[in-house]
Amino acid sequence: MSMQDDKLQERIMNCLEEILPSTVTVTAESNLWELGINSMTFIRLVVALEEALDIEIEDESIYLEHFRNVESIKALVSPYVSSS
């Protein structure tokens, strides 16, 4: 994993820790749906990612399956981060 990937993963993890209850432990492999992501936390996560990464995720890209775990989120936001 490159330094940029490490930093991106860290920022995603920070966003997740911000929106999930403090009693939830998040790892890069965590299935976020099993950790309690619901429609409200899902929207909060999208907003947190956009703010933290200074990007705007296209509405057409906002599908639950893109938010299954940290790796899937990283795959979704990487092109936005690269082009900003």
C-alpha cells in the first residue's frame, strides 16, 4: 500500500469513527453494514467523506455496495481524490 493509500485509508477510518458509536471498533476489513451503518449514518458518512477529502461524490456513485468496507470506499473515492 502506498503512502497516499495509507493516508486515504486513515482519513476514511477517521470519518467512520466520527459517525459510528464510540463502542464500535472499526478495522479496514470490517463489514460496515454489520457494524450498524443505516440510512442516516450512510448519508452522514458520505458528507463526512466529501468534507474530509474535499471532493463531491456524484449521486450516481452513491450506492450502499460502495460502502461495504474501507476498501470499497477507498476504491470509490480514489478517482475523486486523484483528480482534485
